[in-house]
Amino acid sequence: MVDARLRANIFALYLVQGLNYVVSFVTFPFLLVQLGAEGFGVMNFAFACIQYGVLLTDFGFNLSAVRDVAQVRDDPRAAARIFWRVTWAKVALMLASSLILLVLTFSLDSWRTHADVFIVSQLYIASSVLFPLWYFQGFEKLQLASGLMVFARALMLGFLLYWVSGPQDLMLAVVLQAMPQILAGVLWWSTGWGIARPMWVAVSLGELRAALKASWPFFLSAISTSLYTTSTTVLLGMFAAPLQVGLFAAASKLVYIAQGLIGPLVQAMYPRIAQLAVNDKAGALALIRKALLIQTGVGVVMTLALALFVPVFAPISVSLFGADFGLSRAFLALADSQTIMVWFAPVILLGCMSLVFGQQTLLVFGQERYFSRVLVAAGVLNVLLMCVLVPGSNEAGVRAAQSVLIVEGFIVLAFWWRARQISREIRHQLAQQNAQGGAAG
């Protein structure tokens, strides 16, 4: 349930998230202005493509391993075994994904043109291995992990603001944005700060294969999710000019930053719900209901706020600081993507709801297969919509936003339908158990 420990975790995460957002609020308009819309588009195109390597390396462990650690965290040796088998599996996957991406970089024309940016962007893959955020989450100590990340991001922000001064610094901007998680990982491996490094446990190849097999449904879900998130930018980069990619990336960046406000709630509640689902299903359902109420409320507020964000703040910034001021220029650039923003903003609310019905309900009650099938269908639907709506359109960014909105609506409906069935089944089982207990008494 929502006890003092969980409330403290949520509060600490939101405190750290607020500091993270200060960094993001400075970085986002700064890079948009310094790199220009085209440079910003190239950076985001490379980032979106490299995310396939990150997805392969993560292989769904950010969900499966979190759940597994949360359920055995009172047994240090069992938790350590999970840590080492997941870590070695991720190292092997990192090497494989890096090699594949390196081949693609020099094989695809759209990648080879910016090969230096694509190669440097592979630092994001290494960072996903070096800092085991999933391990912190399993122990419900995300506030400590986030503290490391904030320190690292604040340090790199100083270098970013000092060194990046124009489009010629595109590669440097990529490096400095990938470094915070790498630095946080180095600090943790060196000090064990926040959560002690697990004891050494040797794992066999059979255990690695078993870990990959167990996490396969989660990986399939992650890949499918990418088909309507990062792949949207990739497809847009193939069908539209860099300017359209830059406008779409600007709008989507703000949407996903806003959606990130729900992150602390999800990160704090997911391991707790997973733990309750084993021994206290009634408690798990009660916490899920609270999560739905809170996350939906936050989603409504953020959707409305973002839809009005640029129209309100752009003229205010210009009137206060002038059109040549950096932040004003960023707002004016974002104003060009306002139509995209209007279509994209409801994704925040739909995303909040899908997290409750999907990750916080279906996954904790063992519905990985259904969860994966829905996301596979959603990914295919988005690719089809992109291929139909975007090519030849003068408003390619708007069409991409509309495609994502349709797909998110489909996901929410599919997850809600199955989550409602699960809730009814569990309540029926609990009622039967109570009746049998009363009869026995």
C-alpha cells in the first residue's frame, strides 16, 4: 500500500525529477538555438536510430529484472545472481548491437552522411550497461540512483553550455549528453554509493540463455513500442526533410519531457505492486486504483498545460527579452511546430493510462504475452499509418503526430479491456476465499 517508505520514495524522486527538468529546460532550447533546426533534427535522427541498439542491449530487463529483484530483494545471494546474469547478458548484447549498428552506419546512405554523429551516439548503448538503474528500482532506491544522475547531468550541463556554440559542435553535444549516465555508472561501480554492489556470483551460459528467454516477451514489447516512438522519428527522417524532422523532434521532446513527470510514480509503484501481487492481491488492486486516479489527473493537467505552453510563453518571452534572446528564439522555433503539439499533447494522458493498465497491471499479474501482442499490433499499425499519411505530405510532422495519437488510443483500449477482466477475476477469487474462510469459521 502507500506507506511512509513509498511516499518518501515518490517525494524524493519528484524532487530529483524537478532538478532534472531544470537541466532539460536549459539544454533543450539551448541546443535548438545553437545547433539550428537541421542540426537538432540530425542529432535526434541519430539518437532515434541508436535507440535500437539500446533496446537490444536492454532486452526488456528494465521490466523483467526489476520485477525479479523486487520479489527476492530480501535474499542478497538471489538478488546478486539476478544482477550478474543480467549484467553479463547486457554486455554480450551491447557488443552485438554495436557491431550491427556500425555495419548499418556505413551501409545506409542516410546514416553514412552523418557517420561521425552515429558512431559517437553509440555511447548511449554503453551507458545503458554501465549504470544498472533497474537494480536500484528493484530495491526501491531510485531516489539514490536519480541523485547520481542529477549530479552527473549538472556537471555535464556546465560543459555543454560552455563548449557548444554552433552547428559545428554537433558531435560534442552528442557526447556531452551521453556522458551523465556513464559518469553515474563509474561513480557507482567505484563507490557503491546508494546501494551496495552485489556479491560476486558466477553464472553459467545456461543461466544467461534462461535470462534471455524469460525476458523475451518484454524485449518484444520494447521493440514494438519503439515502432510508434523512436521509429516515428526514423521513418519521418526517411520520408521528410530534416526541417520537418526537427519540428517534430521539438514537439515530441516537450511531450515526452512532460510525460516524464509521471515517471517517479511509475518507478516507485511498479516494484511495490509486483511485490504485493505475490502475497496480497487485494492490496495490489487497491494500489493500482490509486495509481490510475493520480496518474490520470497528472496526465490531464500536463496535456492541457503543454497545449497552451508555446502560445502563451512565446509572446511573453519576446516582449520581455526581445526576439534575439536565446530563449525567445527557441520559443519562436517551437511556434512553428505548434500544430504538431496540439495533436501530440493528448499522448501524455493516454500514456499515463496505458502505464497503469499495462505495466502496472498486466505485467505484474503475468500477462506478458497479451501485453506483447498489443504492442506488436500497435507498432505495425503505426508503421502502416506513417507509410500512408507521411509520404508526399506538406505537413509530415503533423501526420506523424496524428499517427502516434491513433496508436496510443488503440493501446489504452486494448490494455484497459484485459486489465478489467483481470480485476474481475481476482475479486471473484478473493470473494470465494472469504466465503470459504467464513464457512470454515
